[in-house]
Amino acid sequence: MAVCLNTESANKMFRMMVHDKYFVDKSGMIETVNARINTMNRYLCVTKPRRFGKTSALNMLGAYYCKAYDTAALFDGLRISMSATWRTHLNRYSVIHLSLNRLPDRDGTYQDYVNGIRDAIRQDIQEAYPKTRNKEWGSLVDMLTATEDQFIFIIDEWDYIFSHELYPEHQGEFLEFLRNLLKDQSYVALAYMTGVLPIKKYSTGSALNMFKEYTMLKDPHFEEYFGFTESEVRALSEKQSALTMEEISDWYDGYQTRTGARLYNPRSVVCALEDATCQSYWTRTGKMDEVLFFLKYNIGEVRDDVIRMVNGMPVRIDIKKEYTAGQESPANRKDIYSAMVIYGLLSYHDGELRIPNKELMLEFEEALEDEDFGYVADLVRKSEKVLDATLEKRGDAVASYLHNIHNSEIPILKYNDENSLSCVVTLAYLSARNQYRIEREEKSGKGFADFVFYPKKKNLPGIILECKANDTPLAAIAQIKNKEYDEKLRAKKIEKILAVGLSYDTNRKEHQCVIVDLL
């Protein structure tokens, strides 16, 4: 049975995908890849975060190109079939499919790892090409050349030993192995690699400098094929009635193409539709996926940026250098953010860095509680007292706590405008998210409420919170009533509602708070 040459795995996996209820047709990318076959641009490396459909695309390509089976009926009717030349490359090639996350048995060495790859290819070639048998070959390259055939290489998780910090002393040697196998070899019709981390460019003579790379920071050709577009998500949402497009967008939108088109986290969208509920499907598969892993390298500089982003405010920064495979730990603020963009933890568009969506916002809010955030973490951990004081309608206690936060040494919390007070409120009520779904700038009634708290338990009241600078808390309460900000809470059959009016004087640096029942 073949391990990597013309196997049935890609065909089987793609067939299951096509027949899935929430299948999204991304076959349009095949036309772009076809144009690279047997050209000097036949080396492609597409790197995206986990859960963005990399392996699905790989299986699609394998099913399309592999000559071991006929998949014309499978692709007929998909977008690629609208191309005049879609049959030109259909099922015409021997495909070598390598998944580089397959490790040797326990305690295996680097040599065991790379020999496993060599042996898998060698055994399959000898089985498929009789003239290669019973000969001593100086190298795997010699054997592949002797087949007088052309191959399409599709390589999944090319960066596995880098992202998992395996065999560090041999990582350069591994790049040389891939270079010798692929670079300038006549048997390579196409080499398509995918993973999370871009290739490290040691110099202009880098081992894998023949690859054209497409990453989260730079991708003019393939970005729409990794992640769901807004129209694709809308079409999927119409297949069910439990979730609204607005809910799905709030939780899983947040990434963008170069042109500004919206991109959604695909795996999370499908999980939410299948479960009929929006929640966090972010799964931590290793320390490289954790927000804190990056933030802890430079807490002093990034703390204020995180507070800004948690409050929905972008951070302006020019990121040009990418975080790549084999790179040392992030050395500065730009390195940290580059890594977080590559891993999908942050979105970056037009010079602005943001937390993409509510799913990842939860990760950042939890990060603020870590002791490495010092004074901020202490404020957040004590924020349960703010919610208690609010529920007990002790406005003076709420105002006092907000005053303490506002007088912290956090530069962003200046006494200058309502945005500053909104940041303070967000920090003060972070722990409340365990009992409430908190929406900022929520459209309700005749305007937008600063904060609306939707209770997760029936015994809790709804809360509407309005902020005012250089005004009175009673003016904030009046605005809540006059603009009927309680509309959405009432629509959810929430009868008990608290109106919280917050104000502060930018000159005297004083806070006031009034809390009343909204009748």
C-alpha cells in the first residue's frame, strides 16, 4: 500500500468535504495554481493560521491532480469547471503527498524523522516504477529522476519541527534536505507547501529561496481561499435558522484581504452552525498559539496597546518583517505583533492592528488577568467588586473604583474624553463577562448605548451603562431613558434593568455614578 505516492487519502477527504452540509467551494484557486505548473514559478508556499483551511485546500489539490483516480464528476459543477482549461491538468500527474507532522516512534532522532520521509518516497517509487527496483541509488533525487516522470509535491505542515521546536540543531539541515529534493529538479512539475510559519530567509541564498510565499501579511493571490468571505458565510447561515448573520459576524469576522474584503474564521463558523450557538472554538494546540506566550516578552511596551485593542481601538504600527520558521523568540514590539498576525491572533490591515473578533477578545481579556500585567491584572482581579457594587446600586463605590483605575500609571487612561472613560469601564467590568454578555456601542432604541449587559442567568438584571465627560450622571440616565436604550433587553423578556450613569470631570478629575432601576 502506497504511503505518499498517488494515495487515496486526498480524494477521500475532499469527497467528504464536497458532500458536507457546510461545504464552501474554494476550487477557484486551482486555476491560479495551474498557471504555475512547469514554470519557473512552480514553487508555492502558502502559510496561514491553524483552522484556516490549509489542509482542506491541500486535499482539494491532491484530488484534482492525482492520476490514480478519476475525479471529473467530483469537480464538475464547482468553480474550477467554469475555466476553459480546467481539464488540462485534471488527473494528469503522479502526486507525492507528504505530511511532515508524522514523527518517528517515541524518542526518535532527527535522522529517524528525515529517513522516514525518504523511505516512504523510496518504497512507493520502487513499487510504482519497476525499473527503479533492485538498484543501488546514490540518492533519492537520482531515483526520482530515473522514473522519467513528473511529480506534483503537496506538502502539509512543512514547518512542524520549527513550530514545535523539535530537533533545533538540525533545522538548517532539514531545509537543505527539502532544497535538495525539490530545487531545480526536472521531475518537479509543481511543489505546493503549506504550514503556519513562513520560511526563514537566512540570506539571499536561503535554502528554500525558490519558493514564492503567501502569508497573512503578504498574499495578493490566495487570501480569499483561506477563510470564508462574507457572501460565503451569508450563504451558509441561510441553511439554518438558529443564528443570525449579525451574531456570526460579531464572533468570527475580523480578518481582511488587501482590498478590505471581510474574512471569517472558517472552522469556528462551521462549528457554530453545527452547534447552533456562537461561542469560542479557539483551541490551544501548543504554547505558540497562546496570547500570553507572545505578550510576556514585552509587557511594558505592549500593555497599553492591549488595553487599547481590548476597547476596540486600533493600534497604528508599520509591520514589514515577518515572524518566520526558526526565528528566535520575538525581540521587540514589532516582532511580537508580527508573530501574532502570522498565528491569526491579531488582524492587520492598512497599518492598523486589531483584535479580530469576540472569540479572540476572550483570549485577550483573560490575558489581562495574568500576574505579568502587574497593576492591570490586580485591577481586573478586583473588578468583581465593581459588579457587586453595581448590582447593589452603590454608585459612590463604583465611582471610587473607577477613580482608582483612572489614576493608574497607564498612559492611555487620560482625563481627556469619553473614550478614556470607556477604557476604564472595560477594565472595571472585565470579570462581569462571566455572568454577562457585554456589548459596546450597542444599537438599541433610538441610538447607540455605550454598554449593554445581557445577563446569562435569569436571576440577574440587565444593565445599561452610559458615560459622560464634563456632565452629570443624571444626564446619562436621562439619555438612557429618552433614547429607549432598554429596547433590546425588553425584547429578550428581561424585565429588571439597571440604568448606570457615569460621569467625570476632566479638570477636577472626579467621578460620579448614579444607579437606578429602569421602570
